[in-house]
Amino acid sequence: MPLQATLAYYKNLLSNTPMPGGVPDLAVYVFPPPVDEDPFGEPRAYIWPMNFDESRNPERGGTVPRALTQPLSTSSTPDCGTKPIDHSIHCYLIYDEDNQDPQGDSLFPSIIDAVNWVLRVSEDPAVIYDTTTGLASSLIDVGEQITGQITVRALAGQRYYRNDCLLILPTLELIQS
């Protein structure tokens, strides 16, 4: 429930982000990144969870009492406290670029900048709704901490470079539980 809604939030937030340099808008998938060698020609983002930590820690927003039943809809939310979930969401940015591209020295960094900007200015807190149960929760600090790691490698035939950037996005979600 909370994990699915968090992934959907990131997908909706980043989908169709305008890209620099005449590149098509960002395509976003909730799926692990592919390991293929075929160039796509459009920038892509793959949103996938890596780990999460759920506890009733009062320093992170947890309160009591504990829910005794699972809410079935927003109208049946029990009178209960909140529970924080610390998500580590990974966003894999991938862009395959012709190695003769005159923008090769700046295009992929500019793509990363465009995505980071959307994250930095996103709503905080953001209220999200689980598509299965309809229950609401809040995402806090989206885009407040962004850690990135960039790699570049030649694809088969060495005509294209595959630019990869892993963005690690720590996100706090508060649920009723």
C-alpha cells in the first residue's frame, strides 16, 4: 500500500519532464532498469525501491495508539496514530547518446539538472492516495536530499554512449497505522 503509492507519486512527478537540447520529454517507468545494449534515443527514468525502514519512532513522527485493524477505505480509517516509513527510492536515469553529438559534453548533465529541479521544487508535504485502498498518506522531504552517481560506457559497436545516473532519493512517508 504505502510503497506502491510512493512509487506512483515519483512516476507522476517526473513523467514528461521537458528535456534540454531538443531531446524528447522524459519517459518514466516503475520498473528495475534494463541491462540491454540497444540504444533507445529518449531519456528514461526507472523508479524502483531499494529499502525502507518502518517504525513508530516518535522522533520521525510516529504516534500511538496502534491500529487494531487494517483500514479498508478512507471512510473506515481507525482512530489511530501515525507511523513513519523511511524509503530509499532509486531513480535510474538513462540516456543513450551518439558519440558524435556536438552537445555530448553537456547534454546528460543538463538532463540530470532538469530532473533534479523537478524534485527540488515538488510539493512538500505531498498528500498521496493509494490506488488500491484509497487511503491517504503524506510524503515529506521529496527532493531535499539527492545523492547521485554517474557512469558512462560505450554500447556495442561504440557508436553510442550509455549515460547512467543513479539518483538516491530518501523520502519520509507518514501513514495512519
